[in-house]
Amino acid sequence: MTIQPSSTALLLIEFQNEFTSEGGALHGAVSAVMNETKMLANAVRVVDAARRAGAAVMHVPITFAEGYGEIGAHPYGILKGVVDGKAFVKGSWGAAIVDQLKPASGDIVIEGKRGLDAFASTNVDFILRSKGIKTVAIGGFLTNCCVESTMRTAYEHGFEVITLTDCVAATSMEEHKNAIQYDFPMFSKPMRSAEFLAQLGVG
């Protein structure tokens, strides 16, 4: 299998300080998995190589206005955790994309992500199709939440979906491994970043 860089996009989901960095509201929840998988260093390497190859690099952060009016009065589940942790407030350090993955010239930053699925409240589908993208490679947070939700929709929309198994992290290794073993193969082609880069011609 060979992946054509010109029709490939790398979707980087929520590589923001709240998750990635010491002091981030949710960093403590994911730091153990991040450290074990080295997902941030792997993602940096993939992004650099993908840019050189000519693939599209698309950052998909999540942000909310102060007060979280976009969520509603009675959030539950993962979004309740975001509100309770006062996380991802637009313009804050926590909501900023981590320095190691700051968008470069030519990268695309997707606006409007307010929930789990990157397609649901953004124009990511329009941008992918307008650029002639056929293959979508996904990395980021959380393995079993936003990454998985986005993977499922990308699959349903007819894209060739690759999940970068060493560029994702969850709140526990059990959840992380479970998603990769049981869910990812149903809706994507799971592969490690080195394999993806080799197929992209830059390994």
C-alpha cells in the first residue's frame, strides 16, 4: 500500500496545553499514557515529515467561550469534566496548541470544534473535499473519545481512515488499548506512525 501525500490530510485533535503540558487542566489524567507511548514526540515527527512530503496538516482544537454557553446548563459525561476543570477557554494558555506543534505556514486550523466529533460542528468535511483529500490520518486526544468519534465519522463519509496508534492517548492504558484493539480496526486502518510515514514515502 502506498499513500499519496497530495490527497492525504493529517488531523491533529486537541494537541492543546490542557492535555499536553504540565499545568494543563487535564494533563494529569493523560500523562501516564503519553509517557508510555511517547505520543507527543511521535506526533511531532509525523507532522514534520508529512509537511515535507506535501500532505495537508490540519489542527483541530476545541475551545469554548468563558462560561461555556455553547454546552448548555447541565453538561454530563466528558463535557462536564471540561466545564468542572474550567478547561479549553478561548484565548487561554490551556486552550493554545502546544508549542511543539504550533501551526506552521500552510497548515490549516479548524475552527468551531465544541464537542467530540471533529466533523460535527466544523467545516472540516468541506475543507477536506475542497482539497481533494481521500486519506485522513488521525492523532490526538482522547484515544477512545474525540479521536474515535472523528474516526467513525470520517469512515462513514467515505474517506480512507488511518489511526496513528502511537500518536494518541487516553486517561488509562486499559481504555487506550481497548479502543485500539477492538474499535479502531472496525472503522480505520490502525498503524504506527513509522508505518504511516513509510507508506507516505518519507519513512
